[in-house]
Amino acid sequence: MRIPIRMISLATTFFWIFLIVFFVSAVYSVKDVRFDFKEPQMELTSDNKILFSLPITIDNKGYYNIGSFNVTTEISDKQGFIITQGSTFIPIIEKGRHIIATHNMTMGINDLQNSQDYLFNDTELEVHETVGMKLAEVIPVQASTNVSVPWGAPLYDFALGEIEYTAYNLTHMTAIIQISFENHAFFDLTGSIQIRMYNSTGILICEGQTTIEAMQNTQYQEYMELNVPITGITEKGHFEVYFSTPFFKAEEPLVVPYD
Amino acid sequence: MTEEKKDFKKRLQGFTFKALKATIKGVLFYGIYFVLSMFFAPISEMVSGFQQTIEIFVMVYIFLMIVGELTAGTIFHHFFSAAKALFVILYLIFALKGGIVGVTVQNVNLVVDLRLFLVVAMLLGLLGFAKSVLQAINFLNEKAEHVNF
């Protein structure tokens, strides 16, 4: 019986040493692995979608390979509605390798149209970032964080000014309306605005369209002229404003009352 | 009287030898812990309580090891060996919280899945426990063989 016991002793000691040395070296080698998440970039794709790019540099100078490297990003609004999500997976990062990867994610601005807040008000988006990997290809590790990123509205503080009437002919007057907003978005805004003018009885009295071109982080201020039949003019009424740009097209009009 | 003295001297020598062996084993084990703790230093800085958990483990383990060595040649030696093996299993389960360890550093939640490590360590602990039981059985067996009816 002594020999089997001795063999069990030897096997147990050997496996304990192996387990401890492997575990300690796997954990210790993490200090030689460098993950560098560079500044995220936002740009527009050819099909007019927002492209989020996160360049990631991984320098594995540890003793072991890293398996199943995975980056997942989920962007949601403040109410928790998921706007978009993206994932980047690298099956294996061999030891001694230097890898540069780009974590990409696309988002259509129309996805944001559930709430007009995104077009007219600056707000914040919640970003849930998860990075997972298998140290030495066997020890799963996951790190996750939540950050808020500012969202700049492309039509911030949109307003139609006081209507100024000037005589056009015997039957019509020219209504001059000031259009103003600030483009807080990270992209230049180009497109058109269509305005429909209704009087107090709800009758469409005129409509017009103008093109807009606002560089990012600039204020837009232009005038629009509409020829209004004199008989239709009332003191009060409302405008319906339709926006159409390559990036988004508002189906629902913005209703702006006037008096 | 002389025989009694000789017997006492023999016992004292035996105990001194056991104590010396226990001390060497304890120092050796602490030395291994000391070397390994240098590797774990970055984790200790990040995870509060990690150092304390390891130190308690080392203290209890060394205590059981020394007591086990001092009781060598008796059935209690095997009891302490079995207790040591069980202590390793139970302590790992509690310290590693079932294998999923979570830490929050600033705004980052870090989760390490050590279930595989825990399972292997538990199996090795069980093997150590089985070895202690076998040793105890063997010890009693040999004792029984020496009894002269």
C-alpha cells in the first residue's frame, strides 16, 4: 500500500506545482500585455450613416497566447433603448504579436428619430463597453464599463422668427421668415427645409422650400420668402416644417405656431 | 533508571527532529509564499483584501502543517493531513466565491472566471484527502500487524 500512496503523493505534488506555476505565470504575464484604446472617431459613410471607429492596439509580450479577444459596444439612449451595437472578435493573439484592430459600429441617424430630442436638443448617449478575453486561452476575464458621451443636435435651438410682411402685388404679400439654428453635430449639415404656412382656420395658405448648409459647430441664420394670398392671412396660425437631408428625413413635421 | 533516561533522551531526540522538520517545512512554505506574493503584488494593489485572504490561508496551512509534522508517527498526523486537504478545498471555494471573482476599479467592472482553476484545485485537494485517508488506513493496518496476540 505504501507504493500507491507514494505515487499519489508524487502525482498530487506535481499537479499542484504545475497548477500554481501556470496560474501565477498566466496572471503575472498580463502586466506585459498592453491594450491601447485610442480616441474614438466619428465619420459619415458613403450611405450617410454615422461610423464609430475605435482603434485598438494590442501588444502581447506575455508568456502565453490570448484567446477569444472580444470588444462589444452597445449605445443606448437615456431610456435604455438600444440604438446600435457592434462587436469585434479576434480569435487568438499569439505571444509576441502586435495587433492593430479597429472596432467599428454604424448608426443611421434615422435610428434616432424615435425622439426629436436628438435633432433639436443636445443630449447624452449611454455607451456600454465590454472587453473580454481568455488569458493563456483558458482563464476568461471580462471588463465592462458604462460611459456617457455627448450628442450634439444638428438643429439645436431651431426657431422661426417674427413674420415680416411686404407688399408683393395686389393679391399677395411676401412673408419674410427668419430661420435659425445651431449645428452642434460632428458633421456638416446640408439639405433642405420645406415650410408650410397655415392660417388660424387650418387652411394651407402657402408653402416654400429652401436649401440649408451649416458647417459643424456654426450658427445658421437665413431668411425665407413666401408669397401669401392676402385673403388667407390671419393673425395667428402655424407652420409645418419638414427637414430633408442626406443623413435623415423627418417624416413628422415640426409644428411652430405664430402670432 | 538508566533505561528510563535513555528512553526520555530518545523521545526528546525524536521530538527535536520532528520540530526541526516542521520548522524547515514551514519556512520553506513561507519562502514559496514570499516569492509568489511578489508576482501577485499588482493584484494586491488592485483588489482590497486579497493580501489578507492569502495571508490567512498561509497562516492556517502552516499551522496545520507544523501540527501534522509534530504528530508524525501517530494517527493524528493523518487526521491533520486530511484536515489540511479539506481546508484547502473549502478555503478556495469561499475565497474564490464559487469561481467567479468580480472587482470594481473606478468605473470598470472586472470579472475573472476561475471555475476551471477551482475545479482542478478541488480535484487535487480531494486527491490529497484520499491520500490522507489511505495513509490513515495503512497506518492502522501496520499497527494491527505489529500487535502480538
